[in-house]
Amino acid sequence: MAVESNGSSVCFGSKLPDIKFTKLFINGEFVDALSGKTFETIDPRTGEVIARIAEGDAEDVDLAVKAARNAFDHGPWPRLPGSNRRRIMLKFADLVEQNIEELAALDAIDAGKLFSMGKAIDIPSVVNTLQYYAGAADKIHGKMLKMSRELQGYTLREPIGVVGHITPWNYPSNMFFMKASPALAAGCTMVIKPAEQTPLSALYYAHLSKLAGVPDGVINVITGFGPTAGAAISSHMDIDKVSFTGSTEVGRLVMQAAAASNLKPVSLELGGKSPLLIFNDANVDTAARLAFLGVFSNKGELCVASSRVLVQEGIYDELVEKLAKKAKAWVVGDPFDPSSCQGPQVDKNQYDKILSYIEHGKREGATLLIGGKPCGEKGYYIEPTIFTNVMDNMLIAQDEIFGPVMSLMKFKTIDEGIKRANATRYGLAAGIVTKDLNVANTVSRSIRAGVVWINCYVAFDTDCPYGGYKMSGFGRELGLETLDQYLQVKAVVTPIYDSPWL
């Protein structure tokens, strides 16, 4: 496989972006943490420090919640006509679009994401998400109720209140707005904690929200660590709802803290070990492309990664050959290099974790077809790795690796494929590759997962909700369904007298 130089690069203009925002954003202002503490954010291309970021903890979260509570209870945002919220959100989207190169560059140096993909896909998707929910802001309605006796009833859909958002590091920009956009449209205020690995773009978005006219206190950003800042959000008595994306283990802690505090509702988008089922009648070139895309997009740091590729035995050998060929041509290198297909893993911990899983796979008896090693002289780069002859009980077939590691598994019958697809504690996503409509319909209804892609994969769209079954969590991101997570339903009933109609 090709491995490019991963030294310093030239990007967007003639240099890497200046780091403009490193402090907490509370009540419309950038401020130091009360403790004065900071932490390092690291460039995964080199392992070097990019900047020191304010380290918020429980005291800072409390200040941010007070600002958000005041903005909700007494501020204009929940009381604005939806059309006014729409206008501000559209301006916010315009500002994101105007700063697309700088934002893509921030995610490239902080998360190791491909700069070209950030410009072409991630940041435009952010713009689209903001615009989509801006369009929903003035279309949130209750309904009239057909009561069974002399009563008149209707429902109101009211913003749930102060929301705590805890976002992951694999898609720092997208996840910020998957959570913030519907909450803004609903009229909520919020405290957002980005992952400690990737704080830079979140702080920039806070700055842009102020320029867009989002009132002070509506968006607050607390950078810091999960066990301190994240735990403080989950357990805060004055936060009305928490939305978390991350690991199943941490999701449990978030849910426990929410229950033990003020019993706030929680939505969780957690781990995945998603199957891609490829049937004998599939176009093998299409199947190979989708399998490769489903595992190696975003260097495997993908919640819905199709890391379990189940292939019907009739085309197994041919598919293996095509996947090996693709892996050999895959360019691992600096995310600012236009020829790179894969950048570095987000940090040293994730890099070490992935390499340890690769060693597990070897010890358990899976066949290493290709890859399996670090690459480059510095930074956190790993070769695209493919295992064959993987069994359901192997660790690499059960655990979410969150890296560029594919497990190839062979099956005979449709029933066996379905059974093995469901042989996981997760249920986030799945894929099917077949030309047979009956197979597609039967299998898609049989797999327990929140989204099933047929003859496509990673086919996200703002209007299409996704989320988990089983230990992949509950609640949905994207789509109009997500608005329900940020709204309360209130029923209002009055008696009616001497009406000719009920």
C-alpha cells in the first residue's frame, strides 16, 4: 500500500490555520477556566502540541448552566417567533460556509481528518444541517384533539429547556450541529462539551454563533474531560436533557448520572459493530467498493463502520482478491495532501488500541490478509488492515475497534447470514448488497439495527434519522424525529358548553 510523507503541509492559503479560540465560551464571552487549568490538544499528524485549551470542570459547567438557564427562563430565544430563529440560524449557516477552509483545516489538524473531505463533505453538511433545522423552526405545531365528551383540547410542543450536549471526536463539526441545530430550532438553550481530543472547531463555532446573532447564553461551550466536565453535565440538577454520542461504557455512566440527579431524559448514540451482508448475486465490484468505503472511510473512526463484512461463499474468494487490491492502492498520509485517502488516528490512545486489536486478531487465529502495521515516521498512522477467516466469537468480530480494520466472514445461506449479522450486542447500522428485491426486503426487516442501507453504505442525509437498537443506544439524530427529543408535549383542556358539535 502507498504511504506518503506525513510531515508539515501547506494548506488553505500558505499556512496552517491560526488558533484563535482556546478559552471556554460562557454567556457570549470567551473566558478562562475558573481553576486556570489548561490541557494540550495534539496534532495527530505529528504528535506535537497545537495549543493549550482551557480545562473546564464542574464549577465552569455550573456557570454555563446558569447562563443557559437564564437565557431560557428570561431570554428571547425560546420566545422568538420560529421565523426569527430561522433567520438567525440561516445567518449562522452562511457564516460557517464563509469560513469553510479554516474550519476544515481545524478538524484536519485536531482530528486527522482529510482536509479535502472536510471542504467537500463535512463542513457543507454542517451548513445543510443548520439550514434544514432552520426551516423547521417555524413549523413546530401542536394539534387539536377530538375529545370524547364536552371538552376542547389541544397540544402544545414546547422547548424542553436547557440541554447538555456531549459530542465525540470522530466527526467534531458534524456532531456539534446534529445536536445543536434541532435544539436551536426547538427554542432550547445549551451547554456543549466537545471531545477533549477535538475542541478547536467547537470553539470557532461558538464564535460564529455570536456573530450570527444567537443571544448570549443560548450556546455555551465547555472544553474539558469526560470524568469532570462531562460528568458534571450529566448529573447537573438544572439541565433538562442530555444528548451523548460515544462509547457504550460511557453512555451507561451518563444514563446513571441523569437518573440519579433530576431524572432528566437522555438520548444516546453509542457503539456499533455493523454487518455488511454481500450475497452471491451482488456485483462484486460494487460490493468491494461499498465494503471498503464502509470500513476505511474516515480512517475507520466511524460509528456505523461495516467492520463485519459477511460474504456468501460463492463470491468470497473473488471479493477478497478485489479488497486486497484496493488496500494496496490506498494512500495513507498527511490529511492536507490531496492524494491521501486516510489520515492519522485521532490520538495515541486510539492508535495503541487499534494496534492491540490487530494483535488480538492474529493470536485468535484470524488470517491477516494485508496491513496490520503502523506506517510513517511520526504521527498516528496505521495501514488499512483486512482479516479473513474471522469467527463470530473472536474479539475483532465482537468489539468496536473504531479504526481501519476489516473482518471478513463467510456464510452459506440467507438464514445463516441474518443470524450472524444479528450475533452482536450492538445494533446501529447494517448494509445489504444484492440484486434480489426479495432478499433485500427479507433481510432488511430481519436485521436489528437503526438504519439499513441496501446497495449503498454510509448514505447519510439530513432528512434520514439514524440511531441504535440494543446496546447502540436510543434516540435518533437527524430527520424531523430528532426535534421530538428537544420538545415537551403539553395538553391543554377546557370545557365547552352547549356546543352543537363535540
